[in-house]
Amino acid sequence: MPELAEVEYFRKQWNGGLGQVVQHVAWHPRARIARGVDPVEFEKALTGSRLISSAAHGKQMLFRFSRAAVGIHLGMTGELRAERADFSLGKHDHLVLFQGKQALVFSDPRQFGRILFHRGTDEPGWWKNRPPDLLSNDFTKSALQNFLTRRKAAPIKAVLLMQERFPGVGNWMADEILWRARILPSLRCGRLSEQVVNNLWKTIREVCRQALRVIGTDFSDPPDDWLFPHRWEKGGCCPRCGIDLKRAEVGGRTTCWCPRCQKED
DNA sequence: TCTCGTGTTTCTTG
DNA sequence: TCAAGAAACACGAG
């Protein structure tokens, strides 16, 4: 589930632990999500360290501690939450940081998520060289145009899912963006006119902004005039023109679009 | 029992 | 060397 706005929501679930010391780390170092992390180093660095700050960029999160940094990616089914300090781990709780007043929990049934670890207080290598945030001034129309030109043979839907240019965009956001911009998801990038690309740029930023406001704040359901609530609805109709939505695999992912609003031209 | 999925990485093909 | 597509990962829900 977690895309840009959901990640922002989950990041804040650990806010109650800011400034608090980790007294004990419980985790499953053999879980798939911990691949590549040295369990001894991890536990040694985290125990007794204080949670200083948190940040999210696209789908990646960074939690800075006084002696180390922890990166969390939620994959498809991951979530962060805070529990009571006497919490005991459930089947899919892979990492729990016990503090005095609460326990910070990362659980992920499908284990497509991932934990990254960096010892020390300098910036972790995996946090450097991130692509510009979609709402920043560095995400420009020309950057978008250049990227689409390089991927001219790929369907626009598949390209919007590429995190190296569109950090945080996932399946539902890509469908929402293309539906609002009235672009057919299977259209090859090379066939988008300059005017369409400009409109796409505007729409990407609009969907990011609104998703962060609606979902990122308190996980509210998006309103009925978005494509979102109708995408998986049986017999779902386009909230703009009312005709039946179509679904098919585009760019390797199930895609939903309106055959009347989203055409080739 | 079988299919599918709001993601990423790695492999294969062109 | 680069781009595009497919497979693999793991497990719950319908």
C-alpha cells in the first residue's frame, strides 16, 4: 500500500519516540527485510541511542539516532506504528525498538520491505544522491521532458513508476495522475506532445500535494471525485464522465483508466 | 485450491 | 551499454 503520502503518514507514527532513548531492540535478523544488515552491529549501535529525527523521501524513510541511522522502506505491505512499552511481538513484527514509554514497531507480512543501517552520525551513502522531490523546484518541466525522451519507447504508466525520477509514485498515484491528465496509460512516452508533458508535470505535483494533505495527515480516504476510490470497485465508473472504467496490465502492473477521458491524442 | 497484489531487484532479451 | 519486459521474492485475502 505505501506510496508517497502513506509513507509520510507512517513516518509520523514514530514521532512519539523522538528524543527518547532505545532501551532494547527486538528483531528478526533472519527476516528478509533485514538482508544485508549486520545484526550484531545493528543491535549494539541502536541500544542506548536516542531517536533524533525522521525524514521521508519518496518511499524511503530515514530515522537518525544519536549513534546511527536506520533506513526503512515499507515495500508493499509494511507499516510503522507505536505500541505500549510492554508490547509483545506478533508474527509479522520484524523490528521493535523499545523505549521507556512506547515501542516503535515495523511490521511487514510480505517482507518486500527493507531495513538499511548506517553506523555513525554522518549522512548514509544510501541517503545521498536522491532524485529531486516532486514538489521541489528541482523537479522541472525540462527534467521531466528529458526523462520521457530517453524512455520514448516505454508506456507512460511504466515510466511514472520509476523511482529514480518519480520518487514516491506507486501504482495508484500513477493511475490517478494519468486519469487527471487525460493520458492513456499505454501511450509510449515518445508520443506525448510538449503541451501534454507540461500538463503532466502540473498534474504530478497536484496529486502529490493533495495526497499528502488527505492521506499523509491522518490516512483519510480520498474523496469520491478522485479515481482512487473507484479503481478496484466492482463495476467502477469514471467519476468524471460516468462510463465503465477499464483494467488491464500495463508496464507489468494492473492499471485502471477511463476509455472515454483517456485517449491517444 | 487458485489467483492476485498501492514494490523492487535481478535476469534476459533486443 | 542501454532500454524494456519478465521473473522472483512471501504471504494474506478473496
